[in-house]
Amino acid sequence: MVALEEWVGIGQRVREARLAAKLSQDELGRQIGLDRTMIAKIEAGTRRIDAVELLRLGACLHLPLDHFLYERPAVLSRRSALLEEEATEAGRESFRLEAALVTWLGDVRQLRTLGVLEASPVQRYPKKVESDASARDAAGWLRVLLKNPDGPIESLMKACQDAGLFVAVVDLPGDGASVLDGDLAVAVVSRLGDPGRRRATAAHELGHLVLGDEYSSDLGVHASRAGREAVIDAFAAELLLPSGVVAAASHAFGRDTLVRLAATYRTSWSLAVRQAVRADVFDQETAANWLPQTPKLDAAA
């Protein structure tokens, strides 16, 4: 990462962080001992920040100092929109997750430089993925590479690492975020969801890496944002619970069968129901009836 030389860049980061924290310029100024006009000048890049003020800013906004001093990877900078005064809660969550992601990227890069951490090669699916069906093929391809064609993935964190993605679990709202920066891929996943959701999020972020999308320079998914996310969701579901496994149990299929599969493969109930539909075990009407009947499942990551 390259240090920012222009104060306007630091000021923009301060503004984004303030908005993500739901603070006005006056509120932030009072918390760190500065007048509102000084905060306005810092955000505009017309006033420099001394070391003490920077420390106070980091503590107040719950961000490491590196967040203000260093550029984010170019891929993240291209996809991140500047937070506005009317920023949505989803926008704030995304900002906080990406801030944690950049910190994690720096930590992993440093550990690798020190020789403490060895990264596996990043696995990229060699074919284009433009539909749910081809995304499921990609999941099967990755499972073969991981030497687990159709069994439960006991440790999704290890599976991600074997595919070249280092995942950290963070105490932040939202789902997850990931980035491929050069030859290093990292992701963060929120701890606040249930275990099944965490596993699905980690698998989804792995899908961003394996399939290629707008977060990478080599796009493999050609669709709208919503379409890309749906395709990657199909990859994640197939990775966690192969539809072939569900289809193989269809000779004596009932709710108990699907509960057993969801528990064995440690997935959420909703994901298991979706995979049963994809395996043509039952139709959408049956799925709608089964979805609300959520059993208690253990899907630890």
C-alpha cells in the first residue's frame, strides 16, 4: 500500500468514517476536542491532522490509523461509493466491513512477508459462468480440487484457505466482503448471523474469487449485479450441499431426510430446501410449505 500524500484524500476518509459512525461534524469535533469548523476543514483537505488528533479520530471512529493513512487496493476503491449524508444503514455496514477487510488484508500480507503464513495458489474456474447451472458445475470442479467431491465440508475456513482465500470472522453487522489484491485473496464474514448464514456467506465470498466478478480485473460473470449475486449464491449452495447428494436420497424423501442432510452438511434450512428444489425432489409449492418449518440445526463454521 502507498501512503496518501494529499490531505484531501485523508479528509475524504475521515468524512466517510464519520458518516459510517452516524456522527455530525459537530459531534465528532466534540468527541476529539476540535471545533466543527476544524472538522469541516479536515474533511475538505485544507487542514492537516497532527498525530494526537489522528489517534483520537481512530479511537472515536473505531478504525486503525492505517485506514486514514494508506490507500485501499485499487479494486476496492473502484467499487466503493463515497458515503453521503443520507447514507443507508446497508451502506454504513458495507463501509465498516470493507474497513475491516483492508485491515485483514494488511495483516495477512505482513504475516506472509514474515514467513509465518503460507498462501495456497488462488483457484479460478477456467470457464465462463453465466447461469446457475454453470455455477453449480464450478462448485463441483472446486470440490474435486479439494478432494471432497460430495461429502460434508467439515471446516469451511480450511476449504477457503486451500482455495487461496483467507477468511476472518468479525464482530460487525452485515454479511461479508472479499477482495483479490494481486496474488492475495482475503475475506471477512460477520459473526453476528447464525452459523448456517456464516457458512453460506463464506462460501459466497469464495464464489466471488473462484468465478471472477466485478471485484476482479478478469470478469467471468456477465450479468447485472443482482444476476451475478444470484449466480454466486448458486455456487455457494452447491458447494455446501451438492444437489446430486439430495437427488440420491429422493427414493425415500421426506422432511426428516432433508433435516438430516442439512444437519450432516451443516447448512441452513433455507439453503437445504433450495437445493431440494434444484434437485427436482419437490416443487416450489412444497418448498413454500416447508420453509417456515425451520428445525434447529448445528452449522458451525
